[in-house]
Amino acid sequence: MSNLFCIAAEFDDEHKLLEACNKTRQAGYKNIDAYTPFAVHGIREALGQPATKMPWAVFAGGLLGLSVGFGLCYWVSVLELPYNVGGRPLNSWVSFIPVTFECTILLSAFTAVFGMFGLNGLPLPNHPMFNLPSFLRASQDRFFLVVESDDPKFEPSKVSAFLETLNPLEVREVEDE
Amino acid sequence: MSTQETNSELAGLQTKALLVGALGLAAAAAGFAMDSEQFYRSYLTGYLYWLAPTLGCLGWTMIYHLTAASWGVPARRIWESAGRTMPLMGILAIPVVMGMQTLFPWARPEAVDDALIQAKVAFLNEPFFLARVVFYVVLWSAIGILLSRWSLQQDTEGPQPAIRKLRALSGAGLVLMALSLTFFSVDFVMSLDPHWFSTIFGFLFAAADLLAAMAFTVLAVRFLEKTDSLKKLVNVNTYHDYGNLLLAFIMLWTYMNLSQFLIIWSGNTQEEAPWYLERMGDGWLVISQALIIFHFALPLLFLLTRWTKRNPSRLVFVAVWILVMRFVDLYWLTQPSMSHGGGVHLHWMDLAVLIGLGGLWVGFFAMHLKDKPLLAKNDPRLAEVLEIAGGHH
């Protein structure tokens, strides 16, 4: 038996979508989401989602890369294989900087890419939204606002009636399998 | 603020700045009578400091015309007016030429005994130096005047042919600027120590000028954001863009400085290493370390965050900070080569020249800005920027 995943409202431009998101949030719905063909400016605030923690994760990744890069150079040149090059001190930090810099960039970029996958829940082989035939246009010219069935206030008939008041093109129920 | 009020505000700024400039230059002139050698040294650093926003703004104007980036629209007239100060800066180069023999070892009579200088005498000689200075001044003034004139033509006569001309000038102009600024940095800074050479120096100098000009842009846009012309265009996203550019140029400045240092440190040759050794002794080491912390690390950490970039007051704070550090960097670049082992001694004339030239520069900038509309009419990106700025948040 299949359960309801969400109720979706379809819009034809991003301004209507943003307005609808704002009204839905203000109506007290918490578990709402939007699907759009391009990044819509201000959608996060309209959906009431918290700011992403990614910058801090990337910064931490960068600091880790910095320590690893410098540590690697230091370990090799000072501890493991102390070698006199032209009478320079073993801890010649100037020559360690390119490696340190590259490791900083590398681990920042890895954190950004894999952190993004992690927070997005990717890879995801399938998603209930694909049960909605018109959803294919979410990657072209349609904007979807959904109220998910695990929302504390979720009651199918009331949600449908509410979404209809936002002047969408269509309101449809989406099953989860 | 209406256009009328803006004009009177700029006129007020002009008067005040010119007054400060006159006082500073009067003090510097008195200093010249007392100790001309110190005057020339102080003058060179102060002159390079105020030339930076002029050249940097010329660069930004041309980058804007070539990229048509929307972040350039609110700053366009500010850049044009700053670039328009080039003829003044050309006249202000005269004291440097007058002090040639004091400033540049290759221009002194004893240079004939120096084999290394003699090998470079085909380039480093007084008549050719003078010719090059005239060439830079004429070229940069022409670019500054044309960028400004054709931009006003775009206001009155419509987008074409002004935009086409501006784009053509900017393409050729940026190439010419990059080449001439490289030679200029060799002439005015590198040749203070004629044994020393660094191939990245020209680009380092140009990047620093673009950095100073962008920090100045943040201050100028903040000063004018309440005006009728700019209030519809400038919002937190504008500052975010400028903050990102400041971040990029802080990184570029550091990257090139490190490249230069790393190569000279690795090579460890007699011609190159002394330049850095001078900057590691006699109190200069502290300044070198301060540059790493305050010209790189702290601005970098501030500019990484949206907390700074999306708050105009905080971004202004960082911009002022960068402008202060630009002086420290120029002082560090020029002074040790002139005082050889004399240690760090900030002279009162260093500040008198800095304030005097600064007053003159700001006064002329305000004079050029107040005569023209703050918004370039018929700008191809104007409608788009208005839509984004007035848009849906």
C-alpha cells in the first residue's frame, strides 16, 4: 500500500513560487520544500530553512589541509629525512608554503564537494516526486511547492484547499512509491 | 539626497580637501627648504600612494567596459572621475623627476664605478627616464580623458557609437596599461635599488593598485549611496561583490609577493637577496611580519565571511584598513632602498606629503565627479541592475 508523500502545487514563474512559499510558511507549515529549474534567490528565507553550515565545514577542511600540508613537509624535512640543502635550516618554512597552500585548497574543495553531496542526501537513486508526471518540467519551466506528509499540521484535504488559494496551475497529491 | 544636495556636498568636500591639501603641501614645501633629500624620499612614497587609486580606477573602468559586469554600474562615474585626476598626477610627477639624482643611485655621478649599473645604462639614464615619464603621463592622461569624455557622450548622444568606442579603447588600453605600468614600476620603485630585479614586480604593482582602487570604491560608494542616483542601485549585494573583489586582490597580492620571495630566497644570489635582507634587519623585519598579518591574514579572514561583506559598515572598516596597509606596503617597498640600513624612521614629511597630495587628489576627484550625473545614462547594464536591485527579496 502506498502512502502520501506530499501535496504539490505547480507554478509557472519564480515570483509566484516565492510568494506562495512565504504564505505557506506563514500559515504554519514546517516541512515544506520547493523544486525549481534554477537557483531562485531568496528561496531559503521563503521556505524558512536555516542558513547552511557549509562555509564553516569548508573553513575547517581548509585549516585541516593547512595543518596536514605543513605537517607533511615538516615531518619529511625535519624529522624523517633531515638533509642539509645549501646550508639552509631544516625547517625552511618558505619552501613548505606551496605544498601547504595546495593542501589547504585541496581539502577545502573536497569538503565543499562531498559535504554538498552529504547535505543534499546524494546519491539518491529515486525520489517520490518522480511519481508526479508533470514533475519532469521542474528541470525546464515549472516551479513546485510541496507540503510534505510528515508536517505536524498535515491534513490532505486542508492542505489541498490551502494550496488552491495560492493560485497555482495545479495541485496534485504525490504517493511515496 | 537630491542631485542638488549631492553636488553641494561634493563641492563642500572639494573645498575642504583642497584646503587640507594646501596645508599639507605648504608643510612639505617648508620641509623641502630644510631637508630636500628627506623631502624627495617622502614625496616618492606619497606620490605612489595617491597614483594607485588613479591608475587602479582607470583599470577598473576598462575592465568594466570589457566585461560589462553589473557590479560596475554604480561605481562607473566614480572610477571615471578618479581616472580623470591623471593629468594632475602627471604634473605632480615633476618633483620626482627633479629629485632623480637624490632618489636613484643610477642617476648619481658615482654610478660610473658600478659595473652592474653600467651594464644597464642603456635603459637607466636620465634622458630616457624623462622620456618614459612623459610617455606614461601622456598615455594614462589620454586614456583617462577619453574614458570620461566618451562616457558623457553616451549620456547625451545615446549608446552608440560611444559604447563601441569605449570598448575598443578599453581593449587596447588595458594591454597598454599592463605594459606601461610594468615599466613604470621598474622606473619608480625597482630602480631605487638598481642591482635588484624581479620579473613579477610589474604585475604585483598593478594588482596592488587595483586593490587600493577597489578599497577606495567601497568608501566612495558608501559615501554616495544615499543619493537619488545610486540609492536604487546600491544594496547589500553591491557590497558583497566589492568585498569578493577585495578578497581576490588581497589573495593575488599575497600570491605574487610569496612567488617573488620564494624564488629569490631559493636562488639566494648576490644581486637579489640583499633587497630582502635589507627588509629583515634594522626594525624592518617587524614591518615585514606586520604586512603578512595585517595586509594578508586578517583582511583575508574578515573578507571570507558574509558577516563582513554583507554589512557596509564592516566592509568600510576593512577597506580603510586595507588603504592604511597599502601605505605601509609602499613605505616598505621604497624606503629601505633609499635609507640603506638606516632603520625605520617615519619622518613628519612622510605624513605631510601624504596628506597634502591626498587633499589635492580628493579635491580634484570631487571636482570631476560633481559636474556629471552619477549614473551613466544609456548604460547597457543599467536596466538589468535596476531590476536586480529593486527586485524580490
